[in-house]
Amino acid sequence: MRFPRQFHKIAIRVALACGLGLLASCTTAKVGRHPYSTTYDPPLLQANNPSAVKVKLSTGAQRVYLVEGDRVLLASPCSVGTAKDPTPHGHFKIYSKTFQRRRVSQPGAGYPMTYWMEFKTAYGMHWGFVKPYPCTHGCVRLPIKTAQKLFSAVRPGTPLHIATSHPEDATVGKSLPILDDGPMPDPPWNYMISQQVFTDAAKGKFYTY
């Protein structure tokens, strides 16, 4: 996750890049090859048997798949842990779901981790800024609409298999877009700690992006 003390540094770098002409325009990151995750809205197919649904997570491809047998119900880019703080591999179960969750430790206490789906103590899938490379402390960041739809489709006990790769990487995973929230202007901290962030998330949106 990004912490508040880093917000101004990122904003300054983006502003300088735009001013120096290093970017074609300040909007190309949103509509070009690397769109923001807030614009991504993956289709969700309904399961025939909800009890047969499971989640597959590919750390190598940074892809998450909701599947029922061989049928992919949802596929989305995501962000996983770095080599220093990797996302754990193995077979897990999602045992806890919390829509309105916030970080409790420092730095970044109060930071929203909306649509939290915990699969191991202190590890979960949740909304977060997505980048095209591993960038988390072990959790799995999801685009806001992906998080909303996945949260609605899983239940306590839903299996989760995390591995370096899955067969879906070579099929549906290859057609997914590259998402990059790195150039995204930082939202105000007073928004991040407000109830509005959860009100917006319930609608599948984040701030004004």
C-alpha cells in the first residue's frame, strides 16, 4: 500500500514530468496502454454452484481468477508482494470478509483496505492501488470493481490457491490490460480517512477517478 508520507513525493514527480514534456500529456496514463485500475470493470459470470467456486492467484503474472471447475467467472490484474515481502504461496481458505476495514498499524494508520478478504493472519485481498509489478507488503491489491465483485462472489470457506502461475495465465490472463496507478494523482488524506471512501466503494468507485 502507499503511505501518506509518500503522497506528495509522487505528485511532485508527476508534475515535473508533465512540465518537462517527458509525458505526452498528464492524461495519457489514464487512457493509454496503462490505464488506471479505477476504470477497469471485469465481467462477472454467475456460478451454477456457488459452493464449487474457488479463487486462483498467480503471483508471477499478477492475475486473479474466480473459477468454477474449468469455467473462469472473473479475471483481473492485481498487485502482489515484493521479493522482500512476498505474498504467501499455498492452499488457503478465505475465512474473513470485512467491507469497511482500515489499517491499524503505523505508518498509514486509518488507510482504507476496502473489501478485505483475509486468507492468512494479516494477509488479505482488498482494494488498493495496482501497479504492473510486485509492490505490496504481501497482501493482494485489487481494482475497486474487481474487489467489489470478488467480495460479493466469495464466502467464508472459499478455497484460494496461490502459486507462481496457473493455466489461466496462458489463456484469459494474456488478454487482460496492463493497469498502472503509479502516475495517478494522490487523493486528499482527509478523503482517505473519511466515511465517503466506503460510500464510494459501495458504488464501485474511488474518489473522482
